[in-house]
Amino acid sequence: MTGPLSAAQLAGLGSGHGDAATVAVLRGGQLGRRRLLTVAAARACRGEPLLGQSLELLTRAEQADPAAVAAVLAHPPVTGWARAALDGSTGPAYLAALAATAATRAGLTFTLTLPRPADGVLPLPTVGAATGLPADGPVRLRGEGGTLRIDAAQDDGVRIEAGGGRLLDAGVGGMGWLPVRRMRPFDAVEVLIDDQDPWRGCYHRPSAPRLDDVSAARLHRLTAEAGQWLRCHLPAHADALAGLLRTLVPLRPPPSGNPVSATSRDALGAIALSVPADAQTLALLLVHEVQHTKLGALLDLVPLHGAGGPARYRAPWRLDPRPVGALLQGAYAHLGVTEVWRCRRHEGTAAAFEYAYWREQTIRAVRQLADAAELTEAGRSFVADMATTLRGWRDPVDGAVEAAVRDVADAGAMRWGLANLAPDPDEVERLTRAWRQGVPPDAGRSVSTVVPAAARPALTMGSGPEGAVRHRLLGSGGPPGSSPSDQAYAAGKREDALAGYRRRVAADCGDVDAWVGLALSAHHTGQPAAARALTSRPELVRALSHTLPDADPLALAAWLAQPSAR
């Protein structure tokens, strides 16, 4: 079942894009969801004196100008406020501000009285925020002819134009006005820089305070340049952003200084990000996050997988196990990331590496999804369409790049297995006996168990042999502190590297870098069976090495790879 979408529209989304009509369905679904949540949240605030007035005003605005109400309810933080109100953790003041904004946009005449906010700042969603409200007394909102006057105590207040947040006049008191900044990076569609809404903070990093004028102008410029690049090179993603993006939420940059971005199912239509250094990086972040936005909006309309489920899948870009929904989200986002790098693959070795790397990792993620029992019929069709798109992206890259990508991808799989998989103790005991008896391993082996684990950081490519290979490929030498065996491997001295990794594993069976190096070196020194076992079941080889400390790990791996053990 595809709900309000046709099979062709679902297939278009699964391929990575979705046409304008499909995006319009997703946008309409989100607006309908926010309407229902707003009504439910208002009912949860029953008993509040302000509630009835706000609902009545919002209803009048809807009757007078439905588009005005839609423009306000499309504001992404509305969902977060509604959820909090349903939980009983907030009251109707935000709803009153929404109603006042919508009614002013609709040109209604009204008066609404709100309690003074504790911090002296009154946000008006999509418009701006009044600051410096007096310490005592209520706040009066008076709408007339598309303008809104905000008064408090003896202050003469401010008068603003609700559609654009423009200050029309200010009284002689201490109240100030901070308008929402606006831009149009995708044709005529208005996008707001949301750096003051109280419900904007629903991401893995804290939101930034209001940007200064220079920083806001820089974000405006970069977004315009990113929009132009996408319109020229990836118009389908530019169209998706034009249809779904409503706000950019600045985030505090991480200590590393690397750009970060995020979306939230509680604020679809918003993309949160730290301001990157250049427009092409911003374009990459926007595509990554609009993929999440499309999939989140789709999941509100069409179930692609069962709810919940254990965290047992490997997302190739993370070290922790993920449930099927998180793997699907990551794979769909990286389908877009891969397409961006596909456009840029001719820019140099680094861009070619990024393209080949994300293509390979996304293929591996989609391959897992194709076998996921939790997918619905629609979900299986969606994943099949993703796979079809990836099969079409077989653009050749330099052989050295392909080899480096294979090393990095295989190393990531090994690191995940060593971190998260526990072999069956009975299996380890049985295989230990078989090894000591000199007989082939039994064909009926068990599957390792995924050990529940807390969230871990994203997988990096900075250490071990794969880190040394990547650094050498990109002309930056070896990573700081790389071992002699890692340096030998990256330099193509595979026999020397293999000897070094053998020594390291013998000295410390918990040396993850050494196990990775052992597998990669075995692949290049004529030991494919051992390399295959080490890459596919590193946790089992390591467990057997614990119980058989005198055995050669490569011989153990080759033994496990015998046909009877597959």
C-alpha cells in the first residue's frame, strides 16, 4: 500500500528524487499532520484562559485566509511545541503567538493578552521576537490591517508588518524588535534563518544564539551560492529543497570545526547546521538533510518498515548497531551524498575517492536492507529502487582510488564486527576442539550475536592501515602516530606490513588496528581465503586466537574459510 502516493511516485522517491507533484504530497502531509497536532495540543491545554481565545482567533484566521494559517503552521518548530504540550510540559502561550501571527497575516482586527515571558522575550513564529519587555504586567497583541502592535505595561511598544517582520515604528520605551532574516535561495521560495524560536532546539548539537549581522549575511550568501550550484548540477534536489525547506537553524560548531548538520522528525522542513566554509560543502549538507526530510515525510504517510526493532544492523558509516529504520534513513541520505560526489568526481583525487567511497558504503547498506525482514511491501519496493539507482552509478575511477576505497570499506566492516559481535561460546569451543584434533570445521556453524551497545561516534578513516592508505592517496603523508606496519602497508610493502601485524596480534590479541592490517595484508599477499574469513568473521577468528594462543591467526582464518565451514 502506498497511501496518498501512487506506485510511480513511491518509485521516484526510492530512486533518490521525487518530482514536484510528489514533493507537494509530502509537504501537504506535513501540514495536515501539524494541523492535527496543533488541535490535539490545544485540547491538552484545557483549563488555560488563553486557550479558547487563541483557538477562536486561529479559526477566524482560517476562515478569512487559509493560506495565512498554512504559512504559520508550516513553521517546523510547531511540531515540537505541540508534542511538548501533549506531554503537559508547556502551555498555550506559543499557540497564542501562532494565532496572532496568522490572524495578522489574514488582516484581522483583534486584541490578545499574554502573560509576560520570563526572559522578557516574546517570539512571534515566522516574524521575529520582541525584546526588553518590562518586568511586570501582561503583553497585549493588537492586530489591524496586516500590522501587529505589541505593548507591555507603560511601554509604547512596537508595530510590525506581520508578513515580513518589518518594523514600522517603535515607541519611546525600552522594547526592541529582532526580525526573522529571510532569503530566497531556490527561486521564489522563502527560507527563514531561525535563530530565535524557543522550540528550534531539537538536535544532537545545541542551536546557536541569534547570529550577528555579518554571520547572517555570510550564511545568506553561501546559501544563495549553494542554491545556484544545485540548480545547475542537481536540479531535482534543488526542487526538493524548494518544496520542503522552510528554515535553516544555525548550530554551534563542534570543537573540531568540521561542519555538522541535522534534521528532526519533530521539525521536518528545518535543516540545522553549523555554517560551513564554502557553498559546495553547504550544498552537500543540504542534499544530505533534504533526503532525511523526504524520507521522514514519506514515513508519516507510508510505513516502509515495522515500528521499533532491535539495533542489529551495520550502518557502514557508524560503529554502533542500528535498527532498520535508522539504517534506512542513513542509506537514503547517503544516496544523495553519493550523487553530489558523482557530480564532483572529476575535481581531483579527493573528490573521486569520496564518490567511490560513498557509493560502495551505500551499496553495502542497501544490500543489508534488501534482506531485512522488518520491511513492508512498500519498503522492499523502495529499497529495490535505491539499489537500481546505485547499479547505474558504475562510473570508473582510478585504480588506486578503487583499491583504497576497498581497504577502507573492508576495514570498517571489520572494526564494526570486532566492536559489536560476540560469537557463540559453544561454537568457539567446538571449533577449538576441531582445530586441535586436526579435522575440518563443521559446516553447521552458528551466527554471532550483536551485543547491545550505547551510541558511538561515527566511523572515522584516520587510524590503522586504511587511514595510512587514504592519507598517502591524498598526498598528505601518513596520519599522525601511524605505526611502522601501517606505513609499510600504505607504501605497498605488504609482506613487511604482514610480518609487523603478525607480531602485533601475537603481542596483543585486542589490537584492532593489527587485526585490520592482518586481513588487508593477507588479501594482497596471496592468501584470499584467510583474508575472506578475517573480513567476514573477525570476531570469531579473534575469539579462537584467544583460546588457541599458539595458533597462527592466518592459518586459523584459512582453516575457517574451508568450503565445509561456509
